[in-house]
Amino acid sequence: MSTLETGTDHLLGRIDGHVAVLSFNRPEARNALSDEMYAGFGKALPLIAANSDIRVLMLTGEGVAFCAGGDVKGMHANNSGGGQKASLEDGIARLRFIQAAVSCAMRKLPQPVVAAIPGAAAGAGLSIALSADLRVAAERALFVTAFANVGASGDFGMSWFLPRVVGEAKAKELMFTSPRLTARDALALGMVSEVFPDATFTDDAMAYCQSLAQRAPIALRYMKENINRSGVVTIEAALDAEAVAMSRTMSTADHREAAAAFVEKRTPNFDGR
């Protein structure tokens, strides 16, 4: 295991085999978001994207929460303070920048991203979880859109990711009414793929990611790229991109290994070539 540099203690990073792990690390604040976290994503995600030995990114949280979203106490303090505030346009520019560095960057990351949710995922924390390709949760996990509860419309991609996961009408219901969803509720809605026991969640989530990392990494990258593209292109463009990706993946050593393993009735050993 080796360290993955994030530049901050608010976002811990490490590499375990072929899996990179980023972990929100403000457990005393239920891992509420901070400027240091945004900078950490900005530093770590490009390093992950450029490292072909990393096949999966697991995003999780320290302690009993995934991420509580924005720091509401900090928002209140800023609203109540008498100091000079940034202009509205500066605020918009800043939010655009940090959203791109986190949610958009994870969406565009070549490797599959798994959000491993040990507890509460609320507001922007839920948005960031939804920007992952897959999600797994502990039994104790809770999911809350939360924005309506603080008179805000939502950020970090909630309005884009949530309808793609649960459908438009359900997304509107969840955002308008902000119910508290259990892990089993989230599983029924397709928001998570697996629910693991609280006591073994850390190990189970890592095993899930390590299992995914054993699959053909080049093929997984092209699958992610194809599916991400599918919502914004015509069928003709999608088929053309599939033809390119299919031809490239079937020319790899991984494809030859998989075909040989199938014939020989053994588990393939992929090395990403």
C-alpha cells in the first residue's frame, strides 16, 4: 500500500493494489465539504487519471458518515458576519470551478469510480456520490437530498445525476420533499448496487472494488466512455464509437488472455495491455 498525495488532511489518499482510495476526513463535522477537500480532488484526480496501474477509484468517508455536504454552520456564520462578502459573480465562478474539479472530473475519470458510503450522504455529499459510476452502502447509511431543507436549489450535479439514476419524476420528488432514505430504500431505487453489514463494511467495500479491478481495465475504460457519451450523441455516433472501441479492445493482450482462459476453463489474469 502506498500514499496518494492530496495535499491536505481533509482528503486522505492511498493506493491498495490496483485500487486508489480517496476518503473525506472531517469526521468531527460528518465530513462536511471544505476548500481543502476541493483542492485535494484537484490534485489527486489528475494523478489517478494518468496512472494506468490504478484500475478503480473508491471514494469513501472516515468515521460514521460519507459526506454531509456543505458546512451549514459555516454558511450561517458567513451570512451573519459583517465582513466583506464576495460578489455574486465571483461566487458563481468559484462554484463552477470547484464543481468541475470534483463531480465533473470524477465523471470524466477514465477508471470506474465506486462511492463506498458508510453512513450519511446528504446534499452535495449525495451529489458527489451520484457522480460515481457505482455506489455501495453500509446498512446504517442514509441518503438525503437536503437542499430544500436549507432553501437552496442544489449543486455538484444533483439535477444531472439523480434523474439518470432514479428517473425524472422520482428525482423531482426526492429533491422537493427531501425524505431520509435508508440503504435498503436506496437499493430499491437503484441508487446503490450493494448493501453490506455495518461491521464488515470497510472490508466488503474494498473487496468489491478489488474484484472490479481484476476485470479487463482497458475494456472497462471504454465501457465507461461509451456509456457516458450515449446520453449526448445520436445512435449513429454511438455505434461508430462502439466500433472503434470494440476493435481496439479486441486487439489487446487482455482480450487474447480472456479467450484463452475461457477455452482453458480458468480465471483470466488481466495486465492492462
